Amino acid sequence: MAFVPLKWLSEHVDVAEGTEAADVARDLVRVGLEEEQIHPAQVRGPLVVGRVLTCDPEKQKNGKIINYCRVDVGVHNDAPGEGKEPSELPSRGIICGAHNFGVGDLVVCSLPGAVLPGDFAISARKTYGHISDGMICSERELGLGQAHDGILVLTEKFSADQIPAPGESVLDLLGLGEEVLEINITPDRGYCFSMRGIAREYALSTGATFTDPGLADNVEGGVAGDSGDGFEVVIADDAPIRGSIGCDRFVTRLIEGVDPHAATPEWMVKRLEAARMRSISLPVDVTNYVMLDLGQPLHAYDADKVAGPLVVRRAKAGERHVTLDGVEHVLDAEDLCIADGPDGQRVLGLAGVMGGAETEISETTTTILLESAHFDPISIARTSRRHKIPSESAKRNERGVDPRLAGVAAQVAANLLVRYGGGKISDRVTDISTVSAPEPVTFAVDAPTRLVGVDYSPERVEELLRAIGCEVERRGDDVVVTPPSWRPDLRTMPDYVEEIARLDGYEKIPSIVPTAPAGRGLSLMSRARRDMANTLAHRGLVEVLSYPFVGDAWDRQGFAASDARRRAVRIANPLAEDQPYLRTSVLDTLLSIAERNQARGNADIAVFEIGRVTDATATVAAAIPGVESRPSADEIAGLAAGTPDQPWHIAGVLTGQASPAGYGASTRTQDWRDALEAAQAAAGCLGLTLEVANAEGASEDRLPFHPGRLAELSLDGTLVGRAGELHPDVAAEYGLARGSAAFELAIDPLVEVAQAAPARQIAPISTYPVVKEDMAFVVDEATTAAELVGIITTAAKGLAESVSLFDVYRGPQIGEDKKSLAFALRLRAADRTLDASEIAAVRKRIVKAVARATGGQLRA
């Protein structure tokens, strides 16, 4: 974002009197700079000059002495004998507790209806036995400074010819009451992060006269060049990124004898505050101000703390550095840094991003070394992101700064330091430059017409390109265009075509609605995810979405250090340092969601998520190709091999009560059966039936599940998921109740099988009566209910409408290592009523089949 106070803008471009922020916003949006917000003035309403006519001190009961004043506020006066507290003098009565003024002084009066900083509304009110019909203001109350022990006497700050007459507004005199326009800057318009850039665009939009503050001719006293004996600087970039040297221009200026206690002028403080920057000290404020004004980041060193020469080099891997914000950073070999000493052994700052704590300006600094440089944008962008330092300097450097600005900005900053801090600018100037000339681009003069659809004449094309500062040469049907130094984003023909369309007016481009291709509906995968979500939602589960980033999730779930699920993709630039990996299971993040809900008092939880996981087991590291040319087939193949699989998974966590208890209705606790049924339902909506078996393998491989209460879910013999009770230690780690359950399924293999399966046939509903049978079998402990369901269904030969387990019994009556599984059967034929003999035959077949397959016996 860029902040634009209109008075500041008008220093570089002619802004018509009476122009408001909304007017400027409308003008700027025509050239692609979109209004984000208009910030109203901090001071609004009647703020006028007042002349003190009388000042009567009155002692209060608490011993405090206050002044009851009659103040002449011109047209705002009460007539003699009128007003809230009548007086023979045309004036207003105001109470004031300060004592640094007297009769005849000119002061600042805020009258009822005014609003001061902090949304402090002024109104007439009774106090100390009088009606105070306004307020005599101090500097702090006006937001002009911190002085609060006395009111602001205008004659002490301004000459008599500057001060308006009593009753007239003082907003302009004090620099108050100004709206600030906030605009959104797109990534390719980095030059607009300055008043210089905004003024240039305003001039393009309105035709107003623009005076470029970035030209040496417009700098007071001119700009000094390299003197040959300046502060020594060595450019020692031995590992440039993609062949681009990290610094191609470096300027230094020395200012000696600066008053370390010199205050920043109030006008500069207010401009910094308007740009949402705080005032720190004169040297720092000056560098920030020049950056905001011209767009060139600068850095000020305490020269006495710097051991020459300055060395611009790449950091050593593992090197440590403490930046100005007090944070220690472990540097990367790709980081460009500023160092000092003969071998550049001490790091002073991260080039173009942030300076270091060791050489920062302090209260004893009298000699200042200014740095103004042009750095490689890619290098700055990577360092800024790597160390999470989104500084104002990095914001500009990573977008590209005008390399011609370095000397001008250093000179302007030096001039301001001397003007407000005293001292003298040294004649010793360093200006190292290896800046190459911008590359010209040749394209057909009718290319803008062909691409945009608007008829641009060759003369109009040249006119618009020259308006943005380009050098244009016609060569037959082509134009050769050289971009200006402040537009590093102009590199190819489409960049120039975009500029032509922008300046000529987007509203001139004809609106043609393209013909949309016929819709083909959702893909099978999309339909499957939608159907699964609807199925689980109908069962009472709530869908959630979580970020796929994890940190200690695998430690919390108890995974061994060698567990394959720890082979995750590490993010090069994570949003959070404690979550640098991509999840390998949806449960990695879903358990944390359940934990958060539990911590916030939601004890009954049934949540599910459909999301991608990352499988990096088969990836091969690949280098990222450059952007200068189209990647080759081999490079694309390498990228594909280095891209991890990201399959879709669905997972759920269930804990607490399945339904709330109510009058006449009991409740139950959710357990592993609910998780298993949810997983089966998710697959069932695709027409698939999962094979259920007890989990096998080492107990640590079954985490985060309970090793003895875990079902493995398969499809055509392929494992596709698991469901069961969470391990007690895992449940406790996440603050969940003992017995909490979870499930997770891989969706991709389910969709593959569903896609290959023949279309489902919906059987007609039988109108014949159903026969209900209960059967219990005593089987070995290792035999699963799912096995028996399959055996019973097969033996019934199409007559089993459903087979449901309703009881499990273990006890001395059935023997050791045995259990009884009881099933409820619903038998029905589609074309007839089953008679007693058919039912008996079905039971007999079932009993024989169970005995043959498992050795189980029908329980009497």
C-alpha cells in the first residue's frame, strides 16, 4: 500500500486548488492505481485562531488554580450579553488549566463540533462552575507533539504575517485536517511506492505538470559525483544469482558534526505518520522520508562504529547476524550482506532488507555514513522471504528501484541532515556503478492494435510510450523501444502493449463476451468427494477445513523416528516456523482441530475433512529452471519427477456423546464402531463395499490407533484405509476422552474402482413379507464379525437383505479364547413369500458354511 497526502503530492505535480482525495483517487484509477481507502483527517471541524481577551485565575476547592478566559474567535463569537455565559465582550468563555499564556496571546481554539486526534469530540460543557464553550489546545491535544504542560501559543511558533486572524481556520497553518489517500500497488509497479512515482502517474492521468525530484538538476546544490577518496567500498559478490551481480551501484556520503539530539521537524514527522511510519530519530527519519518521497531505500550507519572498507558479499552458510529489530538470523549462502573490515568478516546488515544492531544510530552519533545502493531484486526478495523481514526497504528493492536515484537520494538525505541536524557534508564521495543500459525491445507498431482490439495509430503508440519515459525509434513497420530507468518491469512486447492500453484508457477496449464452452459437469473425483461429504454430513458429522502444515504432529502421535510417515515435504518458506512440513495424513491436522474444539468447551465432536496429503517417497530432487526461456522437455520431466504425489484422503475424528441426552431418551458415547460405520458409509455412497479385517503388524505402525481396536479397510485386496479407537496416549496428548475414535480413507483408489465398476442396478423393492432371524455363533477370538457377515450373506444365496451384528459375548460358558457373535438377519425373496422349509434350509446352509470356514458352532 502507498499513502498519499495531497500537500505532499502537490510538491511534485500541479494539483488544482480544491482537489480532494476522492478526486485524486478517480484520476489515479484511470491509470491502474486502485483506491484502497481514504483516511479522514485526524482533526475535523472548527479549529480557529483565538485572541485571549481576559484570563481570570480561580482557585478551586482542591487547591488547583484554573483560568476562566474570554477568547475572541471572530465570526464564532457570542454577541455581547448573549451566549451560554453572557459577557459584555464579543467572545466565548473557555476554561483552561494551563498557565503559560496571557491576555493578548494568539492561541488555537477547538470549538464545539470539532474532533481532535483519538476521536475526541469537543462540546460545550459545564466545569469548575462555568460553561466552557470550546477548548484552548496544547500541542499534544492537536497531535503535533508531546508537549502537554502548556497550550500552544502561535506567536512562539510562527511569525505575525503567517498567523490568520482570530476566528479563521488554523488547519492549514498547522498542517492538520488533511485526508490521506491509500492506494493499492500491484507487484509490477514498484516505482509507485514513492511520492515521485504517484506524482508521475497523476500527471499521466490528468496532464498536470510533473517536476521530477529524481533528477540531479532539481536537487538543491546539485549532486556530487565520485571524488576518488570516498569511503572505500568493495563489491565482492562471488556467487551471483542467475548471473546477476547482487549490487551494481553503491553510493556513500559522510556527514560530520551532526547534533545527536537534533529533533525531526514536525512536518516530516507528520508525513511519516501519514505513511504509517513512526518517528525514531532525525537520521533514521530522514532516510525513511527520502525513501517515501523518491523511492530509494537508504541506510544510515554510525560511521565511528564502521571499520572500512564496506564489503558487499554473499553470506557464509550458518553465519549469524542480529538485525535492527533485535532478532538473530542464521544466514544462508545466498544472502547478500554488507560487511566491514579488510576481509569483510563482520556482517553489518542484510543488503537492501535491514541493517544491523552493531552500527545503528544512537544518541551519541555525530558522524553519519549514508548508504544508497541498487541491489538485484531477486536476491533481495529471497532474503526477505527467507528471514521473514518484509521491511519497507525490501518491499521496494525486490520490485526494482531506479538505479539513477542512488546519488540523488544520498544528496537529498545529506542536505536534510545538515539543515535540521547541523554539521557538514564531507567532500569524500563514493559512487561505484556498473549499471548496464536498459535493453531495447523491437516489435511491430501494429502489435497493440492486434492484441488489444483498439485501433492505435503509429503516432499514438509513439506518443504514449514517450509519455511514460521511453525512448522510441521508428524503423519501418517496427518500433524500437528503450524503457526508462525507473521501469524495470518493461521487458517484452506485451509489457509495452499493456502500458499503451492503460494510458489510452481501458474503457476504450470493446467488451466482447466470449462464448463459453459447453459444460461437462463434475469429474468423477469431484462427484465422489461431494457425495462422501454429503453422506457423512447426513450422519451428523461436520466438515472442516484445515491448513495442511504440520510441525510436531508426528511426535505427538508417537511415531518412531524411522516411521515412513515422517518422510514429508519441507516448505522452503513456511508461513510458520513451527509448521514447516506438509501433512502425510489428514489426521495430522484433524486431531489438532478436535483438540481446539475440546479446549473451547465442545466436548461432543464428530468432524471430518476431505483434503490432499503429500507423499514424497518416490520423488527425485530437481533444480528449478530460470524464467528467461521456456523450460525444455527434460526440465519439465525433471520437475514432474520432483513433484510429490498429492492424493485425496477423507478422515474423521469422533469423541464424546453421539447425541445429547433428553427427556425419555438416553445417550451413548461414540466409539470405534461409529468410526468404522462412517468409513463404510463414505465408501458405500460410491457403490463400494469395504473388506474389514483386524490390523496386523507391529503395534507402533498402528499409531495413532489402539493396536487391538483397529480395523484395516481394503478394496479388492488393496488396503485403502483404517478405522478404530485412538491410542490412549494419543487421545490424552490431544486432550480427548479415552475411547475416542478416528478413521481415514484414501479416495483415489476408491474412485478408480468405482469408475471401472459396471453401472449400479437398483433392485426393485420386494412387496413380499420379510423374515427376521437371530443367529449366534461361538467362534475363535481371532475370527472377525466381518468374516461371518460375508459367510452368512454368501450362504443365504441372495435371500439375505441385511446381516447386522448386535451382540458380542465373552465368558466362561463358551470357553477360553472364544467369543459369541450374534447377528440379526432379514430374509426376503423378490418374487415369493418364503415358507418355513426355505427358511430352515437357509439356516442349515449358514450353520454348515460357518463351521466349514471358521470352525464356529451355532450357540444354543
